[in-house]
Amino acid sequence: MRSMEILKQAGIMNRVSLQGKELLSRTLYLDRQYEMEGVIRADVRSLVIQDAWQEVLKAPDQACTGLRRVPFPQGTAAGLSGKKALPLLGQLPEGAQVKYLMNQCMNGIIQSESYVYQERGFCDKEAYNRYWDKIEEQGCRMYSQPHEEDPRWMDYIPQYRRRRTLFNRIKTLRVEGDGAGCICRGMFSDSYHELNAEIFCDRKSGVVSECKLAYLRAPGRACFDNVLCGKELEGKNLYTVSKEELLWIFGRSAGCYHLVELMKDLIAQARAAAKEG
């Protein structure tokens, strides 16, 4: 049996903790070339960012290493509304990396909110459920195509009252070569979800022959139906497919935010592997 050649692999971890009246969201990115961390410190009630920074511990260019403040506009919240400020970060040196790390930190804070709903001003769990019902009315498959037996969000999440560590997320990405073929494997696991992806493609052309998806842990039956989206990627070119196409295939009201995130990350690794030859 021919052994697989590991072309690229990366790990991304986010943790959100409650420290007094502040949320601290830390994202670590680690691969062969880079080791870097992004951090956001935000007020727990308003989510307004108090401080943010990026530290590059390892990089191909030693000049890129170091600790740098991330200059969000004053009053930017580390929630859904704050994502409008992310494109501004693309203008910074190493802007793509900073934007990615800050986006991951924001995603973690949004997910951690379920355990500080009272601090955020919601009177009870049902009020928080109604808040997300309104926001996500057509947001993803779970909300747009719910099943009657699905639990409410606040009943689904782990019920232990978290007082310090609020949320954890781990993603692992791996690209393997097998002669003319290429296999991209990704795993997404957080405090609420667990899903996997495998993409088989031609190593030279990038054309996808098969895309396998698996949901192992998710809040609703509709979430598990997202495995059907994999067929829509088959026949497309992994090296040229756009973010907009990925959003149409894996996201919107018939898809899953977390699946879109995993696929974007995994395809980025595949493209980096191809670029490196």
C-alpha cells in the first residue's frame, strides 16, 4: 500500500473565558510555518472591544514576529455587528492573518454568549431563545427547516453553569497527497457541534471527484441533513472556487455556518499546498 504524503496540516483553537466583567477570546493558529495568536478583550454586557492584539511567535520571515495591537474603531462590538469592521483590518501589514484571527475570536464570543445571557441583559433563557429565533429566522437550515422534536437552543447546550471557561473550539486541517490524487480532511469540534469533511480531488487540476461530510453532534435534525451539500462541490475546481460559491453550496438558509467555515479553511490549506508544489 502506498503511503500518503502529508502536504499541509494546521490546527486552530479558540477559547473564551469570563474574567470579572470582561470576556477574553483567544485564538491560536499553528502550522509548519506559522505560530500566532489573536486576542480580543470585550465588555461582557455591551461586547464593546476594550483591547485586541496579535502575536506572531513564528513565521518564515523573522521580521514578521512580534506583538501588535489591533486598531478596531472605537466602540466596535465583538459580536455580529462588529464584523463590519473586519475588512478594515485587511489594510494592515499581514492583514489577512489579523482579519482571520479576529474573526475567529469574534465567532467564539458570539458562541459563548449563551452562558452569560443574564449579564447581556436577557431576563431568562426563553428571552434569549426568542432573540436568536428572530435573528436566524432564515439564517441556517436548523432555523429555516426545524423539526418539531428538536430541543430549544438553551435546552440543547451543556447545562453546567459555566463561570470561567465559556466556550472551546478546535479545528484540524490536513492535506495529503497520493500520487496524482489529493485528500483534504477537516475536523470541527466545539462546545456544541462536531462535524468532519473529506474532499478528494485531482492534485494537479484541483477538480473534486468526491466530497464526504459527517455530522456527529449538532442541535437539530436539520443540521444532519447538511451532509447532502457535499455532492454540490463535486466537479468543481478546488483551486478556483470562490467564497461566494462556497456560501451558496454550504451556507445560507439551507446550510450551516460552521460547515462554511470548515470548508473555507480546508480549501485554503489545499490551495497553499498546491502553491508550494
